Amino acid sequence: MGRGGEISLGVFAALIGSYMMRTYRKYVRGVEPKVVDMTGKVAIITGANSGIGREVAKAFVKMGARRVIFACRNVKSAQMEMESIAKELQRPWDGGIEGSIDRMEVMKLDLNDLASVRDFVSAYRKLKYSLDVLVCNAAVMNGSRRMSMNGFEQNFAVNYLGHFLLTNELLPILKKSMDGRVIFLGSSVHHQVKKLDFDNLMMKHSYSMFESYGRSKLAMVSSVQHYS
């Protein structure tokens, strides 16, 4: 093969490599979070022991948050992930942050049980913490119809009702913040739901996993308009 052919192959390989890197960044690693100064801020993140919630918790600590609360049903799992994040943040390419474990805390919260939500808020008030950011992230997506501890369809109960109660109970504390924020994690699935069917909100007559999940997220989007 001549030199021209080698150059062509080299250019082709470079283009393929560039494409693969862009694909990895977009679909695998995801977009890097926008860096903001969270020095002195206190945040609560539901479902912070996995997925998006875990990454948000890590990013908040990295941005200087004073306290990040892992509000989770599985306390043991949340504790393990909190310790794992602290180790990750010690790595040079992750900020080289020492002592981050002291700025994270796990608190029990089961959104499937409204009594647990009230217990969480009561415990939080006793800590006398301020609150600047509430991230309503935790969610379930059941393949079959299940009921919450309070008799509501579980997807709707966990994804919407639990978060609605949590937000309302914490609002008095949030309002004291100079820049308080409530962040609801939505989903494109809610676009598939044309409206909330209040005659079958608990899906007694027919159950669809995507319909149920979409309804819960549509209700959450409606909450944004309520609080804005």
C-alpha cells in the first residue's frame, strides 16, 4: 500500500475514533453537569443511592455543598454509595477532595408510605438544618399493578404523591433560603399521556406500566406549574 493509502486509512481511523468518542460522551457518560458554586448550600436528594440521584449527590458535593442528604428507603445501600462517592472524590481527576464524607448524610425515607414521609420531615426539622435545594428524583416503574402502604397505585404514590407531600412539608424551610429550589425529575414518557383520567387514576380497570408511569410524571410536571 502506498503512502497515500496509509494517510487515507489514518484519516478514516481518526474520524471513526472521533465519532465513537462523541457517541460515548452523549449516550454513555452523559453531559457534564454545569458547575455552579454551592458553597454553604444544603440539599436533599430522594433516591440518591443509585442512578441520576447518585450522580447529582456527587456533583453537589464536588461543587462545594455544605450538606447533602441521601433520602433513601434502603439506608444500607445509601450508606455504601455515600462512602463510595467519598472515595471517588479523593481521586485527582475527580477533584482530589478530602473529607467529603463529613458533608454527606443518610436519612430514611420511604415514599411508598406517607407516614414515612412525615417521619422524615419531622426528623429533618429536629436537626435544625436549613434547606436550599430539594431534588425529587426517586421513582418506580412496576410491570404489574401494585399498591402503596396507603392504598394508592404504587407508581403514582411513589413518583408523585410522596414527593408532593414531601415538598409541601418542607416548603416552610425552603422559603427561608435566599435561592431555594425544588427540582422534579421528569420523563419524556409523560408526553404519551394525553390527560389524567381521574375516573381511573389508580388504574383499577386496566393497567399499563408506561401509562401508569407516564401519569405519575405528568402529575409531577403539573406540580411545577403549581409551585412556580
